[in-house]
Amino acid sequence: MSAPHMPKVAGIDSVVPAPAHTVAPLDESPGASPGAPVILIQDRLAGWVSDLTTLHELTERLARTGSVDAALNEVVRAGAALVGSSRGLVVLEPAPRADERVPSTSVGLGLSHADIGQLETVPREASSYGRLLDDTAEPATAAESVGDVLGDPDLDALHRDVALRLGYGATYAVCLTSDTAGRIGAAVWFYDEPAEPVERQRHLVGLYARYAAEHLARLLELETARAREATIADELLPSRLPRVPGVRLAVRHRTSGHDGGDWYDALPLPEGALGLAVGSVSGSGPSALAAMGRLRASLRAYAVMEGEDPVAVLSDLELLLRLTEPARTATALFAYAEPEPRRIVLAGAGHAPPLIVGERRTEFVETTLSAPLGMLSCWEAPSVELSPAPGETVLLYTDGLLRRTGDPMDRAFARLHAAAASVPRSLRDDPGAIADHVLRLVLPDGLDGPGSPRGGGTAGSGEDVVILAARFE
């Protein structure tokens, strides 16, 4: 009787060797119960179902990871469960491309950084996972087992020393090979005593490694694309802030990894004036980056021509956006600053109000409620004039700072105000230190907290953060 085929689970070949405790032959022996073969088949099927269920759960957990680091941690943990080990190491080492090289990454389970460092001192040809990484044969070896490391008479002296120091007696390694990217790494698990995984365990971890390699290859492609777009975004923003007498500038720009359209600008204007701007373009990805670049370049031109009238600058920008990109909206705030008399005239379009931080006050600038650019058939809003006192800092920021908190807007504004009010006196002379202090308190978990893509939450995910600080002397 041929073994039945179970349905595929999670896109994985479901042909799994019989569990070790059910490998008895199906032929009835003299005197055996007539129902014995049926019981054996049921037992074998139950073992297959159990194995496939476990494999399905582990691949589902892996599929939910959204970053390479998270996926590597899941791979080494799941593999250890499949082969019956408590320690492991996964090394991601994609082949270099013509235009770039992805750095090697190592993630351990039950191993400290010092332990991983010691393992990396072992010559590659002397370790099981190192041989898999350097295997140039086609196809590459899929797995390598060393059932008794210290019992190998040809064991490298350094490898023996590391094995004794870390206390492992056997290893089992698998290659991570993707159909699209080829060999991208290897994983190895360590046993305290001489041992080897049984055939069933080797088969299951092999299936899991195939799926993991494809998932890691996709994540690598995604992170590479994000890195390229982040580089493009940086190129579209000012390479440095201008130096204008009477004012000190600092900026903090944190991207989310989703290629948002938040931007800022600071440009010197005629007669010693300074133009300050922050904004956000709707959407994400390359199209939002391109729209952000066009919008910022256009605002610079309008600011040079009529910067002393921020309402006219934003009106021209709104007209351009409506004519060239009718399906897109944007928020923007533009301020015309004269450092010598410490006078600022600003106008905003659907943007959060600036915040003044000083020795005697911490307050939001009262601006008129206005719609984002491109939202109405004709945008218009009055400007606001303010006069910062000597030593006061004006913070311009994007909505991403508020949304990243995951709080309702009123509570997010309250958190921002409290953070700015708590700036120590020793930091008030440095606009960069003020911006860092505000970021640290408003987003205590940083960009990896619950509101970030890498943190796994949804609140505020995909939001860039910009803080532009201007301290008036």
C-alpha cells in the first residue's frame, strides 16, 4: 500500500516521512489483530497531520515578520524547535550585486554576542555552516550534520577550542537557498551532547528552510528598495542648513521606511531674511517622493519672488498642485523670518501650528484653521505675525510627530507641549538639543515602538517625522 498524500499546507510539499514511532511494517503477523493495519495507518496519518500543523504554524509566524532582523530571529527559533535544539545561529550572506553589497548579518539563539564572535573565529572550512556558505557546487549542499564534533579526529584545533568553551557536542546546519536570489545564507543548531536529528526532523526543517529562504529574499529586496528610495528622499532635501546671522537652525528628519512625502526647507532670502518651510504630500512610495521634490522646488522659487507674503507663496503653490496633480493633496507651512528684528510672518495650509519654546513661555502659535492644498477649489487663509523673544526657539514640525504617538490629536498636542516645556535650561541654547529632547519624550519608544512598522503595531505606522528648530539670538 502506498503512503497517502496529504493536502498541501501553506504552499509546502506535504510528503513527510513517517514519524519514528510509526515506522512498523503494515503486514499482519500471525496472530495479530485484524484491525492492526488500520490502527497503524491512523497513527501514521495522525503523525503527518501533527507535523504539518506544526510546520504550518511556524511558516505563518514567519510570514507575519516584516523586517529581515525579525525574520532571522524567527528562523533560528523555529528551526531549533524542529530539530530539538536550544541554541542556534543563522547567517545571512547574500551574493554581492554589481551595484551594491548587502552586509553579512548574524542572529543567535541562546548565544551571546561574545559567543557569536567566537564562532566567527572558526575557519569557514572547519565549521558545518561555513562549508555550506562557501559551497560553490551546483546545486549547493542542502544540509550538513556533525553528530560528534569532539570525536572527529580531523577537527580543526580552533574549532575544538571553541566547541569546548561553548559546550556543544554536535551541530546540524542547513543552507538557505532561494530560487530567485540563490544562496543567501545558512543556519546551524547546536546540541550539548553528540546527537543527530532523525529523518523526520531533517525533512521538516528542510521544508521550513526552503520557505524561509524565499521569505528572506523578498524582505531583502524590499529593504534594498526602501534604502534606495530613502537615499533619493535625502537627495531631494537640503544637504545642509544655511547660516544666517541672528538665528541658529537645526533639523531632525526620521523616515518611517514607507517612503512618505514629508519635507522641510530653509533658504536665505534677500535683505538678510530667512524662509522656513515644512510640509507633507499625500501618499507614499516613489510617486510621493517625486511630488515632494517638485513641490519643494516650486516653493523655493515662489519664496524668492514673494517670500515676504507667505499667503501668496502658498496660494501659488496650491494653484500649481491643482493644475499639475489634481488627485494629490498636501499640507504646508511657510514662514518669512527677519532675524534682526526677530519678526516672523507665517501662513499654513492644513498644517499643525508651530510651537514657541522659551524661558518664560511654551505655547502654540495661534494660526487660522485652513484646508490642505488641493482640497478646495481656491485656497486662501490669513497670515500670522509673531515676535520671538531673544533666546526663544520656534519649532516647525510635520503631523507625523503627532500621529506617531498613536494618541488622539488633542492628547498628542498635549504630549508635545509637555515635552517642549520640560526642556532643561542647559539645553535651551542649542536648537538641535531641544529637538532631540522633544523627540525623546514625545516618542519614548523611538521609531521602533508600537506605532512603527518594525514594532508591529498600527498606530501611526508609515509616518515620517520632521522637526525644524530655529533659535533667535
